[in-house]
Amino acid sequence: MEKEKNLGIGKLTLFAISTTLASGVFSLSGDFAAGGAHTLAVLIGWAVCGIGMAGLAVSFYRLSVVKPELSSGIFNYAKTGFGDYIGFINGWGYWISAILAPVSYVALLFATLGNFFDAFGDGNNLLSVVVGSLYVWFLILLVYRGVNSAVGINAVVVIAKLVPIIFTVFAIILMGAFKPSVFMENFAGAPDSPSLLTQVKGTVTTTVWTFIGIEGAVVLSARAKNTKIAGKATINSFLALLILYVLISVLSMGVMPQEELAKLSNPPMAGVMAYVVGPWGATLVNCAVILSVAGAMLSYVILCTDSAYQPAVNGLFPKFLSRLNRHDAPTWSVLGTGIVLQFFIIMIYVAASSYQKLYAVSTSTIMFPYFFSALYYLKLCIQGHGCDNDAGGKAGAWLAAVVGTIYGLWLLYATGWQYILITTLCYAPGTILYYWSKKERHEKVFPKTSDLAAFIVVMVLFVISVILLANGTIRPF
């Protein structure tokens, strides 16, 4: 059956906001402080993130204009620009990253519920895993009955969860809780604080995490009325969220000393609101977290499903993942997403994983797809293929491509070699699916030299990662 192409800019913008505005917004101040970052480093971190993510967002938008045939482009850009295996690795990595996001939400959701019901503890005990699994399979059933209808439900959820977040901003301002003296005390830190570069690098995982999902409209572009609408939705959601994130970060740094912010439990915003208005403020934020994360999990199940379905349609994943049911939902992509989600949710219990550890792995896994998307747009600009056919002209195209690519390199550098190696633990096993899909289509496994070279690099890093994992040097969860 043919998918309905009926998603407009409103639903796609809300979808991108919902996949992005989830848990990160509630932990910004605490996670920055816990990572040793003071106000100056946070401001620099947001400036770098804002400029870099703007480059990526504009690159996604311009790619949707220049290459409208590459719908669901997050993996297709890498495939078209650099080869089938590199495209597969990007598609597989994006799918795993998209799956790890709702898994981290399960940990945060039940840690937050633990503030109301002691039985859930820190969100990684047996009860949390069992109830979290039931909720995930409920969402799987919902998406199984039709992706487009689930996006419509999501639009209602995102509007509802925006209200308490905006209330938090106004409460800090109107209650006079923001104190310039506290803000300045937090500004640079003590003389023995880590170097400014180290502090800025420490903000990367958190800032990128808060924007993961911004490309959600691009991933669903095959269901949009046209790909240009998906690009515009990406830009709209990015600008709205950047303003909100910076406001919350800056305001929190003026409410409490950095040392106290670092000690706040999940979600840190609840501790900030309790400081500002009293216990009822923490209750409000905790309720907002529950609503936000529960809603974002629906968005991510949709995202995960299309992240398995679209590569199958384009020949990178096995064909069975592209089969549709009578609701136009990809049967095995939905069920496969549910099975892999279940595996990682069990890992929460086995490894006693925290929300922060899970989102760090999700963030590092998505950095390569981001980098290769921007790099492909830069390649198009170098080749002169239509990059001046939009507002801003050729200069704007080059600026977006160069900024997006440099930011992608910065992310890979700042995240650290440990997490780069951890990504190969996720990437390498997926090669089995790549081999399967090539054989069932009677295609050459590595059609380009670049494909074989990329495979060798991934496997060498995978072996190194296994050795370091065995001796305890790295630990994924």
C-alpha cells in the first residue's frame, strides 16, 4: 500500500518539537553543573551548539530542497554521497540512537514517578522495568495501527507539555528568584576549576542531547506533503527550542550556586522550582516530566519505526522490514523496534543504568549520521549542484555546509574517544543485516572501495572496543 503524504508543516513542526523537547530540558542546569561547567562555559557551549545546530538544521532544509527525491534523508544522504555501507552504518546508527532515547526516558520516567511512589525507586528496579515494558508495548500497538494517526495524537501531547515548561520560565522571572550576584558567582568558577575548554567540552553531550530529534521532520519527510515542508518544520522547531533552552539554562544559573545545582537529583528542574516557589513547584515539574517523557516516547516509537522502514525500502535493510499492514504501518519495523527496545530496557535493570548514562550513548551514536549529512551537503556545494537555488544564495549554502561539517567534527572530538569506541559496539553487529539485505537483492556487498574501507575501520575499532570492554576500560551502560 502507498503511504499517505498528508503531513503538513504544523504537525511536522510539533512532531520535531516533541521528539526534541522531551527529558533534556528538565535536566539542563543540573547536568551542566554536575559536569563541572560554570556559567561562562555554558554560554559558550550554547553559542557553539546554536551556531553548529543552525548549520545542521539549514543543511537539512537545503538538502530537502536540492535533493527532494532523498526522502527520509538522514541515512540516504550518506548512502548517496559516500556509498552503501556508509549509508547503512548511518541508518543503523540513527535507528539505535533513536531506540536508546526512549530507553533513557523509561529510566527518567520511573525515577520521577519514584518521587511519588517509593516502589519505583531510582527508575531502574524490576518494577520500573516491568511497567516500562508494558507502556512501550502499548505504544508499539498504537503505532502498529497507523503512523500518521499517531502523529496526530502527538500534536495534542506536545501542546500540553509546553505549558508547564513556559510556566517555569515565568515563575523564575516574576518571583524574583534570578539573582545577578548568584549568576556572577557561578560565572567562571574557582581558580582550581577545570580549564574553560574542558568545561565547554563537558557541555557537548547535554547540548546535543537536547536537540536530538530535531531532524524528526526530515525522517518523516516521505509522509509529508513535500520535502520542503519537512525542511521548514526543522528550522521552525530549532529556533523555538534554542530560545527556550538558553532561557532555562541562564535563569537556573542565577537561582542557585553551581555546587548546589550539581547535587540536584533527577529531574534537576524540580529542585530549582522547589527552591523558587516551594514543594508544589517540584510537584508541578515532576508532573510535567511524566507528561513530557510519556509523550516523547510515542514520538520516538514513530521515529524508530520509520528509521527501520525507510532503509529497508531503499535497499539497505532486509526487505521484510518494509512490509506494510492494512493500517499502512510497517509490520516488522514496528515489531523489530519493540523487540530491540525491550532488550535495552532489560539492560537498565541488569546494568542498573541511569538516565544520564543512557542518553550519553544515544548522543554519541547519532553524531556520525549528523556529520555525514552535513558533509554530503558540503560535497554538493563543492560540486555546484543547485546549492544557490534558495534564499541566501550560494554564500548561505556554503556557510551552512561548512558550519555544519565543522560542528560535526567538533562533536566527534568533544565527545571523547571512549564514546567513539562504544558506538562501534552498536554499529558492528548491524553489519549482519547489511550483508543479509545485499544477498537477498543479489547485489555486491561492497560496491565501492570506500564501502570496504569503512567496513574494515568499523571492525578494527569493534575489536579494540571489545578488548577494552573486557578489561573494564570502557563501559557502555
